[in-house]
Amino acid sequence: MALSFPVLAADPIVGGAPMLPTKDIIDNAVNSKDHTTLVAAVKAADLVTTLKGAGPFTVFAPTNAAFAALPAGTVDTLLKPENKAKLTGVLTYHVVSGKVDSKAVVAAITAGGGKAELKTVAGGKLTATLVGKDVIVTDENGGKSKVTIADVYQSNGVIHVVDKVLLPK
């Protein structure tokens, strides 16, 4: 059975900008107009140096619309200096160690009898499943996010764009 995961050709366009595999996660993300909130949050949490590091990392990157869908005031509250630890926890909950591309995710879902558990660098767990041909990532609270763009390769990992913010317990 052929399973699909929305995959783009080399140098995909994300947020109006080409994502070059020769650049790191941060150097690409800052050019995406769809990820300005994520970039601001990464800067506020002092994670720029980490995500510019060797990795490899797999990032489930929520769009601006995903952040906007959170309850009113959530993003502003998280961006306050006194909430840096909580913000860091939310952001690192979207990161998995290693370069887990779509083939690896689908293979893990198949091997797991329909679901794959992914351990985040925050220490939490995400569960990946297939719903039709869509990969759905579920957080520990039951929140679901769809991968809308997969396999955006970076020099230090891979990004999968998601349509909802995933929240740790």
C-alpha cells in the first residue's frame, strides 16, 4: 500500500521563500513569512544557537495561523520574559532528535501498527498516525496537528510544517 505524506521537491518554497538544504533551520525559518511568530518565539526562548547547531533535529513547525488559533493572549503571555521556561518547553516539544523524514515517520507508523511515538527534546511524547493520506501528530493532551508540508530539508535536520501548535502536559 502506497502511503503519502505531502512531500516537496528540492528547495521547496515555504512562506514565500525557498528553503535551501545548505542552510540551517534558523537561517531558513527567518525567511518564511508564515513562521514569523515561531521565529520570534525561538528568539525569546534563546533557542537560536541550539537550532543553528549541528543537530540533526526534526522540527514540527507551526505556522503563524497555528499560533493565532491559540486562545487570545496565549502567545503574548508566553513571550514575556518571566514565562521563558514555559515558552522553551512548548517550543522544544515540537523538536525531535535526529533527522526523521516522511519515509521514517510512515515506516514507524506502519511498524507501530498504525501509530508511532516520537520522543521530543522536551521529554514529552508526540504520536504520529495516518488519517487517509494525511499524517496527524497528536500531543499528550489530545491536540491534533496535520503535517501540511513535509521534508523541508536543512543542513542540520528536517522541518515538517504543521497547522496547529502542539502542547506538552
